[in-house]
Amino acid sequence: MANQNKDQNQQRTQGNQQNVSQGSQQQQGSQQQYWRSQFQSEPYYQQGRQFEDYQQAYQTGEQGRQQYGSSGQSFSQAESNLRGDYENATRSNSNALKWQDGASQACQAAWNRAGSQGQSQDRDMQQGKIHGESTGRMS
């Protein structure tokens, strides 16, 4: 009986981890879609730039919010780490947008959006709206 309960708990944990992973992938895809449609309307947009020029900055901001923001750091407190992350990720791309030429602003925009999205998602999880927790079935 104890082994059966242990197996059930392990399966439940694995299922929850898969749901979180799938949710993260879906959220990352929806963020990319958002920025792809929005980037030209942003105040830091430079005429002639493509979405791909900003994509790594958006990704750095979103991932940085999860990594540094979850410990309570603000963007300005995490900025030197974010800049390092961005520059490491773009090191091999000589045409990459420079941090001071708009990448920092794109990164901060994604950081801010990830924070507001995370707050909404946290609220939804508390209310049992994500992955059908309120009904006990997947939506």
C-alpha cells in the first residue's frame, strides 16, 4: 500500500512537471508571437530593423525575469547580469543589436511584460484556473 501511494505521488509529480514545462513552452511561444507583432510599435524600434534583431533581447528579458526577478531583484538591479547574458548569447553575431542601441530597452520591455504575465498566472493558479485544477481535469 505504501509503495502504491509512493508510485502515485511520483506519477502526479511527473505529470505536474510536464504540465509546467508545456505551459512554459506555450507561454514562450505566445510571448514570441506578441513581440513579433508588437516590436515595430515600441518606442525603441529603429527603422529597418527586423524582429530577429530584437528577439534575443526579448528572450533575455523574459528569462531574466524568471531567473533574477523571482529573487526580488528589479530590472535595474539585475541589468548588469542581463547585459552579460545578452552579450554572451549574441557574441557570435557581429550584426547583433548593441545593448546601448536598443537591446537594453527591448530586454526591459520583455522583463516588464513577463512580470505582469507572471502575476496574472500566479493569480490564476491560486484560483485554480490553470490546467483545470478546479475541475480536476485538463482543459
